[in-house]
Amino acid sequence: ATGLDDQIFDWHREAEGYKIRHVPATLPDILKTDAVLQWEYAPITHRRPDKAIAATATRLDWLRLTESDYEMAMASHELECFARGEGYYAGLDRDTRAAQLDWMIEIYDRLYPGLRLFLFDARVVYSSPITVFGPKIAVIYMGRHYIAFRDRDRVRAVTRHFDWLVREASVEGHGVLEVLRRLRAELG
């Protein structure tokens, strides 16, 4: 894994036993299939997809074994665009998208409620990609860099932002499987 992947995993381990809250930039990395990761990394010549795949597999293994709850919030249109192969996902073939949805359904069904996903309407609320590692660290993703905060007030502020996304969610954790199954059925 890269140094950045190592840092992210270190933050996960440091927050062992605490709730981790995450707003991904695209689909959650921890739930992506190898094929989707390879597709994403294809245009990036300086990063190798095998390192991202290994880092994702390590974090998913950690998630299966941890005492931490993992909550994610994301814009519902992200899943819709993925399923239809639109926007960011234009050019991603149907079979890869179908396999990704199948994988998300399987993992979510297996790990829920320790893993919970909330879908919000981006026309109503917005969030930058963030991760809150319990009461210890809040991280904002800027694209090439992360800004990490350890002071209590900033961590609480980012936590309150995440909690606001959850309160405003149009689909709560228990309804996500239904959304994933509907998108998979529509894909055929």
C-alpha cells in the first residue's frame, strides 16, 4: 500500500472500538470490487491499482473483525449514476456495474447493522468527503491531500455535520438494501 493508504488504515486502527463516520467522494472504497478499483485507477499513471485493491481488502477485513460501528452517508444520486453508468461512471461497462452492485448487496446484508449507509438528497444537503474516527480524529479529503484535526472542538464540529446528514437522510440504513436491489434489478 502507499504511505497514504497506510495513514488511513492507521487512523482506522487508532479509532478501534469507536464509531467511524464516512462520507466518500464516490462509492465507498471499502465496498468497491477489484474491477471498479482497476477501472478508476486506469487513467492515473502514478498509482497502481493493485496497491489500492490490497488496501481496500485490508480495510474490509478489519471492518469484518472490528468492534467499531461504521456509518457512511452519501448522496443518493451517486448510486443512481453508478447503476446507470453516468457522470463519473461513464464508460464503466454494465457487467462491472452489475457485479459491483451484487457485491455491495452481499457485504451490506452481511455486515448490517455494524455497517450502516445513509443516503441523502444532494439538492437538500451537501458534504465534502470526510471521515470521523470516533472522538479522536476528523479528516477532510481535498483530492490530493487530507486535512486532519485532532482537537476536540473541530472533531465535534465535523461529527455534528455528519449527524446532520444522517438526520436529513432520505434513505436510512435499513432501507439501503432495498435501494441496492432495485438498482440491480433495473440494470438487468
